[in-house]
Amino acid sequence: MGHGRPRIDDPAPGYDEPGPRQPVASTPIAPVPAVAVPGAPSAVQAGTVRGADWSMLPLVADNAAAALQAFRTSCPSLMRRPDQSGLTAPADWQTACAAATTTPAAQAPDFFRRYFEPVQVGDGRAYATGYYIPEIRGSREERPGYAPIYARPNDLIDVDLGAFSADLAGKKIRGRVDGTTFVPYYDRTAIEEGALVGRARVLGYAIDPVEFFFLQVQGSGNVRMADGSLLRIGYDTQNGRDYTGIGALMRSRGLIGPNQASMQGVVQWLHDHPVEGRAIMRENKSFVFFRVLDGPPVGALGLPVAGGTTVAADPKFIPLGAPVLLSMDRVDANGIWVAQDTGGAIKGANRFDTFWGAGAEARAIAGGMSARGTAFLLLPIGTLDRLNGGDRGAAVEATPRP
């Protein structure tokens, strides 16, 4: 093993490293024929068409009930936050949200059929991965080879470029001041080599840098200390550098084969090749900073997320808080999900990251999740007619289906 690198053979109590679960195949519903708009910056530019009829979309009662609860939780945000996708106005959601407060779980399938219409964004061709709350071994004391878990640095600055030019509205960058110049923030290599000493508080230490790397990708997790205590950490911000998926790099270079393409396969290769693995991980210049969590895990809306129900999506294409029905080539990914989170690698129309909660089962499903199929965004009745009529600024009163 590499110099100064601790052994990771002995898992901590409660820690497991199962392989990916063998998926059960399913046949996805075909998307509605539509012209794709490559590189469209939002759902409005990508285009929307009426999706498959509800009669073609099977709803499972338990899944619909869980999605109804998540949608109910998301309603205050839907009716308050601007929709970056340009598809909806807050008032569009009022009728469905009002009905959600009084609809019992047993009537969840009828609720979605009654108040929503399936809408396809762009060509509808969806790709879904998975994420979970990992648990890694940690320490409250620094030792050689351990990875510091940093809070937000005191010199990291967020800049809203829209404040300087209307042409840059909605664009933000992060960096730091060096003398009189604003420069990019330290990348992963510089941070791992000590650039943050005296600039950021250390929340604890991860014993295994590889597991910590993937905890950063997940965005939150549990750190199990030697005394059995748990440090729960969640995403605070990152260094402003672009995210690079190392799995794709490793596949393109022939370092891993198709049977090693799961997260577990990548982790094993990195453990088996510590020097080369460290260099590959550093090609992902993005670095995540954490905060200590004292409540349930939350997503980008600041609301609790639920395993098997919450999905991360790109808010430029999917309104945060909206339900999405996925019809994929593996059973695990099928059903109604609610967009309550975002992700650095989750960009573009019909790109999703399904959340599975915590524990060994969640790790097994999420680690091997790679599903393709069709996505139908569920929008309040009447929204599509308004969009096709060109009136994106005013909401209409949704008329529930009988």
C-alpha cells in the first residue's frame, strides 16, 4: 500500500461494503417523438410536448403514496420560489398543493392522475444514476494518511455576475482574492497539499481518502468515529471548480472494464492502485466543504429527503419540488419521484440521480444504479396549454380531471 496510507481492511461497526445489487430488467415506455435541441440551456428552449397518456403509465400505490408525501412537503417551496426552468409560475401549483393537504395516502394514484399531466421535456430520453448517505470511518485526531473534512473556508467568496451585467444574470462564480486580483479557488490538489491550513475549520478526519472522495460526490454522509460516535455532515458549498467524473476517465483509459463500472468497482481499483488512484482523483478539481448536521438529511430545497422518493435533477429543466415519473430499463428506478435535490454532475434535460437513503441496501442499489428510459415531468393540469400558447408569465387555474 502507498506510503502513509492506513489499512482499510477492517470496517468500522455498522459499516458494510456490499456489491451492487443485480437489477431486475423492465421495458421502458417509448418517448413521444420530438425534435431534440442539443445544448438547450433550459426546459423552455429544449421544448415541451404532451407525454404518454396516463392509461399507459402504471402507478404503484405505495410509490404514489410516498411521492404524495414528498410533494406535500415541497409545496411551500413550489409556491414561493422562482422556477428556473421557465415552465411554471408559483400560482400554477396552488390547486394541486391545496388538494395534497387533504388527500389520504390510499388515494395517491388518483391524486396524480386528477391534478397532473405528463409532459415530456426535449426528447424525453432519460438517464438515472443513484446516490445514498454513505458511512465512512473517521477520527477526531489527525494522523498520517487521514483526509481532513473541511468546513467552508473563510476566504472563499461567491460572486453573482448578474450584479455586474444583465447579460450575466443567473451566473455565479466562486474564488478568492489574491492581492488585488480575484482568482479561482484552490483546486483539489492544492487543498490536499495543505492550502487550507489556517483558512478552514477541520470538522474531523476521514481514515480512508478514497471513501471520503466518494462521500464528497454523494454530498453528505456519516463519519463513524473510533468510539462509536457519529459525525453527520452535509454539503455546504464547493470550491467553484468544475466536477469531473473519474469513472468515465477510467473507462476511457481502459483502467476498468464493463464489469467494474459500478462505484464499487471504481473504489476497488483505487484501493488496489493507491498512487495512480490519487492522481486520478485529483483530476476532479472540485472539492466539497461540509457543515455539521443536527437534523434529518436535507436536499437543495432545505427540506428532508426520502430514500426511494427524492430525486436530484437540473432545476433549469425540472422545477424543484415537482414530481417526475420515470419509466426505465430497471425496476428499481421506475415510478414517481419528487425533485427535491440537485447535484454537481446532474446537468441537462432528463438527467436524474435517484436517492436511496442510508445503509448497506441503499449503498448496494445506488452504487450500481445506471438506468435508461423515458422521463415524464408531471405538471399541473393546464400548464402545457399555457406554454404552447406562449403565455409563460401568467398562471392559470388548473381544472382537475373528473
